[in-house]
Amino acid sequence: MADENQMDQGAAAPAQAGEKAKRGATHAGKAAKDLRSAAGAMTDEHLGCAEGMWDDARRRVRSLQDDSKQYVRENPAKAVLTALGLGFVVGLISHR
């Protein structure tokens, strides 16, 4: 009689295991979908932040470039002498 109970439980175990596996697969699929959604939202948020930083950096570089052009136009002699001095120093450093 005990052998029959074990056989009945043995036959029921694969069916229960199959159901648990299906539930586990469903749960894992839902978790993966949620994770993918959260990752997509974070990516969009960080991409927007990076674009803002890039625009700010580009604006600052253009401003610096415009300011330097204006300085050279107002002080051409200083600009040429400064460039010659820097070139001389870089030349001395590169020969060592």
C-alpha cells in the first residue's frame, strides 16, 4: 500500500513541477520585461542629460572662441608676440 502512495505521488510530482516551471518562466518573463522598461527609461533620462551637457559645453567653447577672436582683433601685436613666445617655449621643450 505504501508503494502505491509513493507511485501516486511520483506521478503527481512531474505535473506539479511542470506547473511550477511554467509559473517560474512567466514570472521571469515579466521581471525581464519590467527590467527592460526601467532600463529604457533610465537610458532616455541619461541621454537627455548628456545632450544638455553637450550643448552647454559647445556653447562655452564657441563663446571662448569668439572672445579669443575679439581679443586678437583688438590686440594683434600682443597676440603675435604671445604666439611667438609660446612657439619658442614649445620648441625648447620638444628638443630635450
